[in-house]
Amino acid sequence: MGHRHPSRLKNSEVGHARARWLLRAELAGCEECRGEGDREALADLASEGVFDSLLTGFVLARVQQWRVPGRSPRYPATVYRLAPVDERDFWREPTQHCMRVCTVAGARGSSVDTVPALRELRLMSTADRASVLDDIIDGLCEDEA
């Protein structure tokens, strides 16, 4: 890798260095690095790995956006149940499936259990995993704009 993608990412929940690098490559529009990063994320489905970091960052950022003033959600809850209908409709079917098994917990929705989603991702085809990754990257990049 001979170049960098300068950017200050707002989402501090994406903690894995390679996951943050992938987001910067996407924001810079670098197809070569995005392809490399996608391959790495799709292959790294371990807890605290690249895909897990992206998924966690996406969920924690979205849960904060979905808060409705005067209404406190009850945790634990699945991401799918917390998401507004228009957001759920935007996700492709494999992403919807992952969000049905991904759980948000903590007093204020501050933690995410991604283990069941990662398990489901391992069972999916590469094309379905790529669809989930695309939805997550798109959502994270929206937050950066």
C-alpha cells in the first residue's frame, strides 16, 4: 500500500484499525483499497475482528440516531426491532437477517452482542456477506457525511 486516505472519522465505535482504514478508503473513493478492505473484512468474521468492528460501530451509531425523545427503549433488544421501518426496508435481506439476531444491551444501548450475527455471517455465501458489508459501510459513510 503506497498511499493514504486522509480523513477524520466521526464514529469512534469502529475501533479496529483496518476497519477504520476501510472506511477512509470508501470515503476517498479508492476502489483498489476498498476491494482489498472488503476482502479482508469478509474473511475476518472473528469477534473483535474487522467485520465485527464495522458491525458494532454501525449499530451503536444507529441506535443513538433512532432514539425518540420521551420514549426510552427497553434493552436488551434486537437491532431489527429498534430500527425504524424505513431503515429496515433499506437493508437487503441478508442484512435484515443479521439485524434480527444482533442484540443491543446496556442501560442506554451502549453494548452490542454481535456473536450471533457473526455466526450467521459464517453460514452465508460470500455474496450475501458482501451485501451485509455494503449495507453497513453505506450506513457508516452516511454518518460521516
